[in-house]
Amino acid sequence: MFVCHGNICRSPMAEFILKDMIKDSYDKELFVIASSATSTEEIYGGRGNPVYPPAKRELAAHGISCEGKSAIQLKLSDYNKYDIFAVMDSANLRNAKRILNGDPENKVVKLLSFTENERDVEDPWYSGDFSGVYKDITEGCKALLKKVRDN
């Protein structure tokens, strides 16, 4: 019941890393994991771009496929569908809360807020560091799953 928000580089990476982490888990049926964008930069005429090629390559290097994924826009109606909205950075936090008309149930959090070192996941569109982003997202997803499973 998670949705990851960010741009076409980071949010699909988070979606598919998290899906990969639970694929062999006994409790995988308890999870619904998706990703969406907090902007329309990657959506034109109602069609979303596929996962950014360097992000797709980084996932593939770890044996994770994201075939068929296209960018979709976060909608207000999503708020009642998910328990946690894990965003990649402060800008996405602000944008998600704007789209969702606030966050009355405190569901919107930065992914790395579950770790010991809360910070933004950097945007590899600018840095080119897809392996570092993969590492940060993996750290955040592990911490998020631990919190969920401990509750």
C-alpha cells in the first residue's frame, strides 16, 4: 500500500526496488506498490514517458526489470488508496501535499526519513549518479519495510 513519488528517474526505481525486495516474501500480498510523478514533465497528451534509460539500465544491472512502466501523474483520489506516500525529496514532498490537498493523515513522508540519516534522494538527472541513487533508495526501502513489518 505504498506509492513512491519523484521523477521518472527515481520513483520507478523505488517502485521496482521495493517490489523486488518483497517478491519472495510471505507477506507480499499485503503490499500494493506503485509510483507516480508530482509533475507533468514526463507526461504529454495523456501519455507518460517510459522509465529514463539510465535508470532502467541501473535496475537491470541488479536483475530488476521495469518493462512496461510509463510515467503517470499523482491524483487527489490516490490519497485514499494508499497508506504511505514515500517521496524522494523535499520538492516532491511539497508537490505531493499540494496535489493531495495537504496531508491530514500524515501519510506523505520522504523515503529516507525511515533511515538513520534522513535526507533527500538526489536527482540523478542532474548528477548522473544512478548507482548512488540506487543505493540510497535501497537503504530507504529496507528501512521502510522494517518499520512496516515491526508495526
